[in-house]
Amino acid sequence: MADQVTRVTTHSWGSRLGKAVGGTLAGIGLVLGAIGALAWNENRAVMTERALNEGAGAVISLDENGYAPPPYPDDFLTTGQLIHATGRLEVFNNLYLTDDFTLPGGVPQTATRLDRVVEMYQWQESQKSETRTLLGGGTETVTTYSYGKGWSERAAESGAFAEPTGHQNPPMPFESESYSHDRKLVVGESEWYLPAAQVSQIGEVAPVTLSEADAESLAGSLQTAKPVRLSQNALYVGRDPLRPEIGDLRISYRAARADTASVVAKDTGAMMLEPFETSNGREIFLVRAGAVSAAAMFDQAQADNRTLSWLWRGGGVFAMFVGFGMVFGLLGVIGDVIPVLGSVLRAGTGLLAGALTLILAPLVIGLSWIAVRPMLAAGLIGAGVVLGGVLLWLSRRKAAKAAAAQAEPAQA
């Protein structure tokens, strides 16, 4: 079977018009969704910032023995308080990291997360389409589907290929996975249980060095007729790594490592740490590898919050632009009765969609700020009014001087 096939599809002007009407309705929904997302993001950003400021002012940094330092009394209990502690990470209940193939070695006890990366050699489909508009508003689309072999973590469903014959992929026997276990945070004489969800966030990720023993262990776990060998620090399931065949597997491992960690969380008083709820309902549970001060951890959390805010803003603005483009897409389809007219209309509606986005998106963000920061918004509005008044006064004064200068020669 050829590794490249071509399909030609045509759509009448009437069918395109019906789809464009549906696209207009979907575009309106997308614009409304973008407005909601932008407003929600501004509220989320401000609430998170306030929660972090509250936490930074309330946190108690424990000493190397796990106690609150002076001026707190010796018998002060941190139960229910937001604490900051730095200590050793130790294995909890003898749970060492491994995956479900039980790797005999290679994963250090200091590993906080183990990532198993599974790739399969398989058929992959790519496509390229060219569409031309016909006189009368119809379209003709020529799509070329190309097939090649390659490694991928994600199984390609060959049954959904345009040409599945000769390009069948076997099912993936198992997939990439991440593993983590609970740990103990030991600070002097004190220790706290640290959940796996937080442990998995700690440490720098690096490849795990594998051995022939790992290959033998995996071969027994897989129960496969294919040979398993070590190749370029990956476990290769197949006959020849230099000549891969469809269905061959390549398995590698990465691990995050840390022997010490810093935590900001609520001390429950029962050797447990949990998220600390602030007055506005937000939760604080910060973890970092190594010895990191409370101030540095809160600064990083604020920076992460700002980054997330800009990502949401960018996504919201883009969604709004796409939504407006879908709303006005109907005009381009109507104009396609004469192909040149349709192209002109699309260029114009694209500019209109961009202009409306540049007007509406900042307006939504500004109104959201008024809702969550009324005092700051009032100050900015007041400053704008004052600045506008000053500019108006200066312009009038300049105009009056110009008028007086013109009147003097006339009087002479």
C-alpha cells in the first residue's frame, strides 16, 4: 500500500453557509467564554496575591529542632498555624519508589518521583490540505495524507487513518506513568507526614541509569516473546534497536531527587501537614527542594501567580479574537459567491475582529479590576480625571495665548 494518498472533497455554497451560521453562534459563545475567563482570572490573581500576602505575614519559621523560635515561648504549640520548616526527606513506611515492573535498582532512595517513559515504534499519519474557492461559493479541498514510521509516547489509532490498510498499529501494552509515595519531613526531633501529591513536586528531574538486571526484570514482568535488552540507557523490547519494527517498545526512566525540602503548610498537630486556608478561602501549601527561606518561597509563589495570570490573559485574548473571527466568518462565505470578494471580506473582518478584541479585552480586564480592587481603580480613575483636567486647562491656556497673539496686530 502506498505511503501517500490523496482525497478530494467538495462543499456546496449552501452547506458552507449552514456551517458558517453554526460557526457564528459558536463564535458568540467563545467570545462570552473569553470574557468570563478574563474576568475570572483577574479575580483569581488578586485573591491569590492577597492570600499569599496574608500567609507571608502569618507564617512561623521553625528552628532546626522543629520548634517556634523566640519570641515564642518554649511551650508554644504550632497546631493550626501556618509553619515554614526545612528538614530531611525520609522514606515513609518503607515505601521505596518503583514502577509496576519492580525495577531492582537504579532508583535512589532520595527519589521523590519516578517517571516511566514508554515509546512505541508505529505508523504515524500527517496531512496537508489545499482549498480553493469555486465560482458560485463552493469549495474544493485536496488533502494529501502521508504515512511514516516513528517513535511516539502516544498511541496512534490506525483505525482512524484515512488509509488504514497497510498501516495497522498494535495496541500499546502499557503507557507512560508517574509514581510517587508519601514521605516524612524530619526537622530535628519533629517529623511530619508529607503527601505524595506534594512530594512529587520536589526535586530536579534527571535520567535514571539502567542496568542489565533491569532488562532481565522487565523481560519477566512483560511476559513477551520479544527480547528485552539495554540500549542507550533505555530498555528496548524488540529484535534489533538499529532496525526497529512496528510494535517495538523503548522504555526509559526519569527521577526527581531531593534529600532535603522546605515546606510552608498548616501544622495539624497530628504529625500531618495540610493546606492552610486564608481568610478569603484560598489554600497555601508550598514545597521546594533544599533549604529555602519562607520569604523566598512566598516570592516565588507570587511570581508564579503573575506568570499564570499573563498566560490566562493571553489565552483569553486569543480565544476572543478567534471568537470574533468565527462571528464574522459568515460574511466571507456570503462573499465567496465571487471568490475575490470573499477574500477581501475576510481580510476586512480579520482586522475588525482584531480591533474589537483590542477594545473589549482591556475593557473586561479593567472592569474586573474595579470589582476586585475598587480603591486602586478609583485612584487610577481619579488620577486620569486630574490628568485630563490638567491637559484640558493647558490646551485652553495655549489657545487663549494664541488668540491674544493674533489680536495684538489687529489692534495695532
